[in-house]
Amino acid sequence: MSSKITRATFDQVMVPNYAPASFIPVKGLGSRVWDQEGHEFIDLAGGIAVNSLGHCHPELVAALTEQAQKLWHVSNVFTNEPVLKLASRLTELTFAERVFFSNSGAEANEAAFKLVRKYASDHSGAHKHQILSCKNSFHGRTLFTVSVGGQPKYTEGFAPVPAGIDHFEYNNIESLKAAISDNTCAVVIEPVQGEGGVLPADKAFLQAARELCDQHGALLVFDEVQTGVGRTGSLYAYMEYGVVPDVLTTAKALGGGFPIGAMLTTEKIAKSFGIGTHGSTYGGNPLGAAVAEKVIDIVSRPEVLAGVRTKAQRLIDGLNAINAKYGVFKTVRGMGLLIGAVLTEQYAGRAKDFTKLAEKHNLMVLVAGLSVVRLAPSLVITDEDIDEGLKRFEAAVADLAAA
């Protein structure tokens, strides 16, 4: 193999579970990215809603650099100042009273799903173990989380999968009513289905879920891995709806690109995770916690959260203007800077074609399923980069429409 690193190197050395783009990014600043050849891209993908403050935000670089010169890792046999500061900040700003840290959203959800069963076992007995989640949901790639996720394609070939998990229709109160019982230990919902097509929940649906959980003694879990940390215009999406969960999971944007995840809950529920019941070697390490605390500090600033709403509207208006010319979208939906452009029947199943053509016009966008183009840019993306991104996206759409 040649010592030169190219896209072909991926196929020679990596497990083939990904199909990355043809270029290799090597540098990023704000919402611009440069590849090995120096080509400049506009980033409207945000690392799949991870790069909440863009690339190499100076305050995050400073926080990481400062902590890197102090302490990297001691494990949870000990504790550390950055993780305690971060946990304190999260409990100050949310409903939560206790926090468990992990390395990813999947791990945060794994912890949540174990906790709700343990809590039910502690308080009601082993019979109360059913977990309900939504069809077409996504909660991670561990065997437990893909089983709770409502997309059968992710469990194919991995059977037998964990039992005691059932699914109901998203945004369908009657479907949830029919599924829930006194044997249900938890109901798991994404306030906006991300991988499932950028589909926001109805407020009445979340309110009904809260009421039904209370009636049946079940815990309400909100998976905010993708919607959390300012993405919707509030620090967490539950704040947009005014519906408070018992357990909340967060990751992606929490570290601004540094791997970290967290599960938030109340003191009463947290007691079921006594010493030795769950753990993570790297979870809550000083480097990730120091960066995440700075992310929370910046995103919590009123001007940043207000900016999410205005920037989202600028993007939506631009997408609708493109659609008025080319008629490729049924609708543009989402919440804040998590936006999904749903393709018309003519282009159904071709979302990937849009991303490939966008790449040719030096633009980074995402898909959410086969028929939704997804945008999840930096929360502080400039108007200039939004406009340039839309210009490049229109060129890609024009190419596709002309083909």
C-alpha cells in the first residue's frame, strides 16, 4: 500500500460499514472545510448535528488546550473538576438533578434503557419491564439501542435481540394508548425524529405521552441526542414543548465535536444506579467535560439561541425559494437548525443523489432516510455562509433537475 493517504486507503484498511464521500477533509474553520487538494466546502452537515459551534471555534480550542496541559484521564475510580463543573451546569439549566456521562449518544441511551428497567424492578418487580418506543425511531447502534429503535433494518442479522420491547406509531396518541400498560416501564421518544426523516413531534402527542406514563407508572425518556444543546432554538427541545421527561439523553452537539454523551435524570430515579450497577471507563473524562462545559456556556447565551431561529428561517426561506423554481420538495420541515427537505414522488428514494451532486459543488449536506435531505449546520453559521451554501445547493438541484 502506498504511504500516501487517499480515499482509496479507506477501502484497503477500514471495515466496509461506511461509504464516505470521495474527498478527505483535512482542515475546518467555522462553517468552511478544506480537503487535501485545498478545495473549500461549505458545511451544512455539521458532522451530523455534532459541530454545534462549527470547526475549531476559538473558545473550544482554548478550553481543550488548557485542559490538555493539566489532566487527561483518571477514570471513575476518582473524579475530576471539569466533570463536576459540567454536571453542575447541566443540573442548573435543566429539570435534572443527577447526570451520568458516557462517550456517545448510543451509550447514553444504553444507560437510560438499563436505568428505566432497574428502576421498575426496584419499585414494581421484574414483570414491569416493557419498553415502548416509536416506529421509525433511532437510538444508537448497540444491540439494545437498535432493538429499541423502530427500524427493523438495523437489527437484521443480529438476532436474537433483547426482548420486552414494542413499538407504536409516532405522533399517534391512540397507538400509544393501545400499547401502554401497567407492565410498561418506560416510553422512549425523540422530540424530533432525526434519522427517521426530521419529523417533529406534535405538542399534544408529547403531552399525552407524559399523561399516559403518569397513569401507568412508567418513565418518560426523551432521546435528545440530536435535538439537544441549542439545535432547536432552546437548550433542549423539551423546553420548546413544555413537556418534562423523567430521563433525557444528550450527546452529539454537547462536545462540539469532542466525543461525549450524558444521561440526565432526577435524584429519585438515579438511586437505582447504585455503586457497581453501571459504568464507563472514559465517560466524563476531563478533556471532554472541559470542552462540553464551554459548549454549554456559549450555546446558553441568549444571542446564540435567538440566532438559531433567525438562521433557521433564512435557510428555510432559501430552500423554499429553490423549490419554487425546481419543484423537488414536498415540504421543508424540522425545528431550529435541524431541517429536512422531503422529496417529491418524482425524486423519492434519491436523497443520496442530492448529496453527491452537492459534493460536486463543494457543499456538505446529509440525508435522513431515502427521501429526505437533511441540514444540521453550526448554530453560529454566518449569513454569508448560509447564502453561499444555498447558492451551491441550488446549483446541485439544477443539475439534478436537468438530468
